[in-house]
Amino acid sequence: MQGCNTTAEIVHNLFATLWSENELPSILKLINGKATTQEDAYGLETVLVMLQETEQQGTVEPVPLHIVQSPWERQLECLEDDNLPETIRKPLLQRLIRFQPKELLAYIRRSVSEHRLPLTRWTEWLDEDDWIYLAANLSLSVTEQLRQVTEFMQLNEQTQRLVWSSCLTTGRKEEEWAYNSPEENIRSFVQVVAFVQNTNGTSVEATIRHLTEELHIHEKALPDIDDGAELLFMRNAGLCLLTPWLVRLFGMLGYLDEEKKELKDTASKVRAIFLLQYLVYGEEREHGESELLFNRLLTGLSRHVPLPKRLSLTTEEKQTANSMIEGVKANWSKLKGTSVEGFRRSFIARSGTLEQQEERWLLSVKKKTHDILLESVPWSFRQVRLPWLKKYIQVVWNEKQEFI
């Protein structure tokens, strides 16, 4: 083994020794003595796990060196190879679960969504503890809470596999768990359980109520943006022009509940906030808290929920938003010769103020000379009424006389 510098060379000589002597030597010393980088150590540890697995099963198969020395992406791709022996796939999966859990989970999601591998294959390869470990790398606290839910509901091993795998491969769990309340996370999880077990909706609601009581989870009512704020300044006041299409837009993107009357959870409200800002500028960028005040009001997000400076939207979200604003502009015949970018600059990215009154909000948009075109808008925007708003918004924009 003298003079070996790379993982491939170490593994090659190690395997030569194992097969020639037909025994499993102690390779921990070899790892300590020959692994010059963390990657080398990971590679050798994988070999050790593989050898231990195969020895316990009474069979030893040569492990392709290209798997051990390849990048993580290539190792993930190897998992889909039907010719890969299970005696190699299992320890390789364990290594990825331990050292690259987020990358593995992302890969599982892609393989399922792109129909390269069915979810059932992953539930065969990974047991409930594996799925829980992957979940814990997204949020330890939420995972522990949901693990208690599985215990309370007395889910068997197979059901747990199906529930955890379905839960982790749908939606945007890292984002949802970061923003949603405990009750929202439990509700979402129990709905997955109901789907797996084919349970009716009445039973689901009863289970959620029972769980929140047993686990001592009491939803705190966060202050609405209506509470306390009296006057807000903004630079996206023109969003009021787009409000007639927001229910449809949010519904198409899965932000709303089944009745289409509420945004279904906090995470959906956060995404809606940044989608609205994308409608204003046509690009993703960083935004300060003060730039998102009108968005909070339009989505009903409490001012006590912190927002990131930037949130990445999916291709579907951006394409749907682009199609919507192009359609809105096309419906306004007076803007026939105006580009979408010109429409945004001239009418959507506008300065204004929001004043809270007893039964409504009063939105005043700063005047510009081309606002005379607003007289030709073929839809109503003077009053904004969305199903989830506690107060409607009265719009004052290019009024011929002061609104009273």
C-alpha cells in the first residue's frame, strides 16, 4: 500500500488484499493512515460499510471503483441503474443519507416528478428511519413533532414509509416548515396520512383537533397588518390594477384552500408576496421589508411573520405570472403599442400610500400625466375585495375630484 495517494489507488489495493487473502482485515487503520482528505475518508468508509453488509449476507461482490471516486451527482445517478446489485445500492444509499441528505432528497423528488423512478421504489429502498433522518435535515423540531403524530396515530412501519415519503416528495417542505405554524404542519401531515389510508374528511378534522389537544399545540393568533398600522408608504401601489385576477392566479398555483377563499397556509402567503413583487418588476430581486407592505395586506400575512430578502420562484410560477400580466395588458386596448415592461413601469411600479380607516383601507396613488389613460381601463379596480381580506381597499387614482 506504499505510495498510494488517491482514493482509487487505496481502494484498488485494499480490494486486492481482501480478495487474495479471502478475509476482512481491519481497514480503519488504513483509513487513518492513507486517507489524506475528508473525501478519501468518506470513500473508504463507504467501502467498509459495503464489505460489512456483504460479509453479513455471505456474499462479496466487487464494488465498481467509479462509484466510490465519482462526484455526488454521479453516485446519485448510479442509484437508478437496474444492474446495480442491492448489496452495493443499500450501503451507497446509507452513505448519501449520512453525508448528502439534502442532495439525496432533492434527487428523489426530481426522479419522482420526472417519472424516472416511481416513489414505490424509494419506499422499498428506504425504511421509515431513513425518511425521518432526511426530514430531520430539513427541520429537526418539525420532524420530532410529526414523529409524535405517527406514534399517536399508531401508524405501522409500511404506512410510515408511505406517509413520510409522500410528505417529503410533495410541496416545498423546507420552506413550508420554516414558515408554517405547528398546527398548519400537523394538518398537512395528517392530510397525507388520510390520503394514504383513504380516510374521509370528517375523520381528518377530528384527528387534527385531538392531536393539537394531546400534543398541547395551541395556535397563537398573530396580529394582522390591520392591527396597529395606520399609514403605509409603498412603491408598488399599481398592483391594485391586477387584483381582479389574483384569486385565479393564486388558485392556479395551488396557494388557495379547496374553497378558494383563503390562502391555505403561511408558506403560501410568503410565496404569494414574492410572486406579487415579480409581477411588479418582472424579475427576482432582493426586497426590503418596507417594499412588501402592500403585498402583506393583499395576502393577509401577519406583520409579525419575518420575510427573507429574496425568495426563488419556480419556472411555473414565473411563467404563470408572465402570462397573466400579458393578458391584462392585452385587455387594455389603449396600451396596444406599449410593451409589458412599459406597462409595469408606467402603471404597476407606482408610489402611493395606504391609510387605515374604520371599515376600509384608502389607497392613494401619486398622480402622473399619463394616468388619463386609466379612464379607459375596461375592468373595475376602484374597490379591491378579496375573499380573505377583512377590510376592502378603496382606490383613489386619477380622480376628477377628491374622494370623500
